[in-house]
Amino acid sequence: MTDGPGMGQCECGAVAGPLGVCADYYHGILAEEQADPQMYRWHAPVVCAYLLQHPSGAHEKYLDVQFRMLQLYVDKGLDALLRVAAHQVARNKHGTRSSYDMRPFEGYGSLPPGGPPGHFRAAFCELPFSDGSFVSDGHLAYGRRIETIVEATVESWRSVQA
Ligand SMILES: [Zn+2]
């Protein structure tokens, strides 16, 4: 491989994998999870971690709540996050409110100014993709890898100095 400097590097600082940069992996995951309800359970952490690692494509006003959702996931686990996410969806279906109910997130720190961090110890473009799938070795293994990416995301953002 004789890639020049800067070639194949993602916005998050990671080196591109066989499928490309993280955006390629992210879109691959979104496509595969549509047909796989068990994989879809990690949809919210996948979206939040991806956007926090690649904030140039994100809506800035949602990054803070997405950061808090990831902290809740690390703290209380996937089922707790799914309950909170379902609650937010149900809430927005009724009436015209389109904001988040912040009560479940009150114990978690806000997004530090001065980001984004230039490096995360786990990236989407490092996820294994074999036999045309992200879950070829099972959903639990996939979930553990997503959890590692989430922990890396929270850790790096927490280390940002304003
Ligand atoms: Zn990336």
C-alpha cells in the first residue's frame, strides 16, 4: 500500500478500512439493521456515537442530548436507553413538541465546548465486515463492539479541554 499522506483518513482521525471511511460503514449498518430487528436494538447508540465522532454532518443542537444518551447507555445499559428513546419518540408523536424530555439525562454532563476530539480509541471503520454482514459472529459480539465505540466516544469527548 502506498497511500499518500492524508489519504484514507476519516474525519474522526481513524484510518479507513476495507469498506472505506466511517460514513461507508455507518450507511452499511443502517441498511443491514433495517432488515434485522435484533441488530436494530443498537440503532440509537450507533447514530449518536457516529454523529459525535463526525459532528460536521450533525445538527449541533442535538449533539448535547446525544452525548447524554451515550452516557446513559454506558451507565445503565441498552434496555434503559431503549426505554428512554421510546419515551422520547412517544412524547414527540403527541402534540407539536419536538424537543427532548431532558429529565432522564439530568445526571449526565453536557457536551464540553472545544470539541470535537481528534481521536477515538475505537472507530466505525475498524468494525469487522465479513460474509457481507456486520453481525456474522452474532449480535452479542456486534453489541459489544458498538459498546466499545460508545465508551471511546464518551471518553474522548470528556477529555476535551475548553
Ligand atoms: Zn470516522
